[in-house]
Amino acid sequence: MAELKKPNCGARLDRLPNTAWHWKVFAMTGLGILFAWSNGISGLVQAQLIEIGWADNNIAAVFSSLYSVGMLFGALVGGIIGDRIGRRKSYLLYVGIHLAAMYVAAASPNMTFLIVVRTIMGFGIGALLMTLFASFTEYVPSHTRGTWLGRNSFVANWGGPICSLLATLITPYVTADANWRIMFIIPAILSTIIWLVACRNFPESPRWLETQGRYDEANELMTQIEQTVERQSGQKLEPVPVQEVEQVQEKVIPYSHLFKGELLRRVILGSFVLIAMNVIQYTLMTWLPTIFTAKGIDIQSSFVMYTLTILGAPAGVFVAMMLMDRIPRKTMGIGILALNTIVGLFYSVQTDPTVISIVGFFLQMTVQMYVCFASAVYVPEIWPTEAKLRGSGLANSVGRVSSIIAPYLVAFLLNNYGVTSVFVMMAVVAVITIVVIAIFGINTRKVSVESIGEKAE
């Protein structure tokens, strides 16, 4: 029997120098995430719907919560589908679902119809965000993977500010009914453009093809990538030995394996990392103006202070991106959470508006550093290729549950125990997560995707 040659795509990808090919894949993933900003316009759209009489606070709550439910199931089901059909088809499918839902939402005839479409939109973006962050780990070299993933987070972080700017620019010129529809149409058009570009240019993951036993396809694609990189860099790549095998070795990890052994440990790790992210980020992003007023600050001043505070977000992601490949992942996760806890508790007892704004800026920095670490880098990279999207999707789904529960807990604490209790709650969540990272965490910095996967088997 003739021996087959296993293409060894992981080692071949890891020895590639950074070139325009990497930036091209990054641009398609980063812009795919940025233009899928339906999450960032939630508050803006809700305000317009209430103004035109389509919704009251109760209906708005249903509108928001069902969107979150859609995101939960999108991450869960999207991961299962994505590991089966591959990275390229997943990208096109989930971007397609999300942009189609935005177009349909913009033409909604009534609130009931819009709520249904918004739930589908949530499914699309839940699957899309999980897929793009997790899949991108397979395209970039291990020694710079953290920086590349951090860049995705940095780009995605501008979705909120862009939405707010667009709303500010168009509001004086259109009616409230036209305003919210335009807020769906603009990202839908931009997503359509990037989807068409990806149809022609987004490659399948050679690593995924290899795990499926599709050696000839993986080797052909890998050879094309190497030739492109050699041409762009002007460097001749060192050859990587191929492994000869007697038969195709398709790796199959059943979904049930996520609930036992090392993979279960990683599900627990990823879930707690994302629970902390969702609880802390949601609480600060959604409740800060309310917390300001609870401190006796008038509503106009609270919005000014909120704006000053959120300026720390892009700064935090940028700092995290620069540090990601310099600090071991476990150390970084534990360190950011500890810093966030200290700054948060100090922030909670401040009463002077100037001090609140300054400390709030640094608090927001630590929050977004952790968001970059958790959702863009650490959780996407801790899985073997053959179960990457299912593992990441399961952890994301568990994390989403916390974002559904958190609003009720925050409201209860604010009403009964005051502002400091909210920050104590976040501190408790952070400390629990620190313990989980310390016990279950793995160091993935500059470790190949294949080595990370082998340790999970």
C-alpha cells in the first residue's frame, strides 16, 4: 500500500513571516466583526422605537432579551455547524444570516415582526462573533497569535463609537421612524460588501482540512499560501518535513467529549472566563449612568462623565494587544482581573465627579483589556482544531447566560444595598474566576495550535 503524506500544515503556517497575506485574512475577519455592529445599536434603536410608540419599557426588555437568547443559541449551534462545514463556509453563512436579518429588520411593518427578526439577527451575530474570533487562531503564526487576535478586538471595539457618531449625524435630518431603519441598513450594506469580498478571497483553514483527512486539498492550499508569502516577503521558506502515514487520519472529537476529561476542564475554564467578562462589561456599559445618578449626580453630568469614562475602552484594548505576546496568558488574565477588582472597589466609594471620571477611565481600561484577553484571544485558542468552534461556542453560550441574569442581580443590589454592593458582586465574580484560571488555566502564549490540541486529548 502506498504511503500517504500528511501535509503538516500547522508547522508550515507557524514558520511563515508576517506578510500581506496575513493582513488580508485579518482585514476580512476584522471588518466582518466591525460591520456586524447590530449589538452596538441596541440602545439607539430601542430609544427610537419607544419614541415612535412601537415599544414601551416592557416591550423593549423583550426586544433586548430575545436578542441575547438568539446570541446564546447562535454561539451554541453555530459552533456545531461550523466544525462540520469548515471555516470559510461558516464565515459566509453567518455573515449572510446576520446581514439578511438586518435588511429585513429595516423593513419591519410592526414591533412583533421586528422582535422575531431581531432574535434571528442575534443568532447570526452570536455564531458570527464566536466563529471569526476562534477561526482566526488557525491562520496566524503561534508566536504572534496573541497580537493578531488583539488587533481583531481593537477593530471590533470601534463599532460602538461609530454607531453613536452615525446616530448623532443623521438624527437632525430624518424622522425617528427612518432613523432606526437606517441604523440597520448602513451596517447591512457594509457587511454585504465584505461578504462579497470574502466570497472571492477568504481561504479555508489548511489546519481544518488536515484534521478532516483532506490531505490533498490541505497541501494544495498550503502550497499556494507559501508561494504567495515567498513572493510578498522576498524570502525562501525553509522546507518542513511531511509525515508519511499508511492511511488518512481523520480526527473526530464527539460533542460528548466536551463534558469529560481535559476538554471539560477547558469548558469550565472558558465559561468562567467569559462569565466574568459578561458580568463586568455588561454592568459597567449598561448601568454606569444609573450608578452616577444613584451617587447624586444629575443626568446631564452623568452622560458627560460616561463619555469620558468610555474613552478608556480603546486605550485598554490597545494596551492589551501590545502586551498579549509578552506576558503568559494565565498571568495576564489573573493580573487584569485583580487590577480590575482593586480599581473597581476604589471607584465605588468615590463621590467627587472629577475623581470618578479619572478613575472610571482607568477602570474602563482594565475592563476592555480583559474583554480583549477573554473573548478575542484566550477562549478562542484553548481548543483543538477539530473541536474549536464547538468548544468555543459552548463556553460562549454559558457566558451569555450570565449576561441574561446579571441585569436582575444588579437592579436588586442597587435598589437594596447601593452602588458599592454592585462592585462587590463584580469583585466576587472576578475572584472566583481568578481561582478557576489558577487551577484550570493553561499557558498558550507562543504555543502552536497543534500542541494546545494535543494536551486536550
